[in-house]
Amino acid sequence: MWIFIVGVILLGLELLAGGFYLLWYGLGLALSGGIGWMLGSQAWMAQAIIGLLIGLGLMILFQKRFSQGAKVIKDEFLLQEGEGIVQEGGMVEFRGTLWRYDSPKGESFEAGERVKVVPGEGNWVKIAKKD
């Protein structure tokens, strides 16, 4: 019974985590614990080991099927230069989004000023005066 409950808890935690690892072990433990509970078995250690082995087998069996759709998306949004408009509060509007900015040359900017946006890192862009 306890192994079944642990399996159901892992299935519930998978809904929060979303990594597919708890899903397989949760299914394995729920399956072995449920079968053991229906048969009246008190061998919880054997149920746990069998459940973990079932989970490992399911993970190996279905790994390719569920990981094929997971592709690395390379966003080149900030690798492109463009024109932005300085906003109040240390932000620049670039391609419809507000970004924090840094000026490599230490220049100061006024709100509404059009600037050149160059590649940045993270959620920061670098800006310079337009030529």
C-alpha cells in the first residue's frame, strides 16, 4: 500500500517538475505497489525494488520517443543590431520589448532618444549613439 502511495505522490510531483523522470518511477512504484496491495503482499522492499526497476525500464524504453520533440532553440534575437528608443528608468525599447541597457563608452542618454542597439547578454543590451 505504501509503495503505491509513494508512486502516486511521485506522479503528482511530476506535474510540478515536468522533467519526465519522476513520471517513470512514479508509474513503476504505483504499478508494483498496486499489484502487491491487490495480492495482499507485505513485502514492501521487494515492491519498491521491482517498482524502481520498472521505472528504469520505462524510462529507457520511452526516452527517445519523448525526447525527440525537445530541441534546443537558439534565439538570435539579441545577436542582431538594430535601432531602439531610450525610455525612462534605464530601459530601451528594442523590437517591441523593453531591455535594460549598458553603454560601453559611458555615454548618457535622454528619454526618447534613438540609439543603436548592439548584441548584449542575458536581459541586457548595449547601446551607442547613432551615427
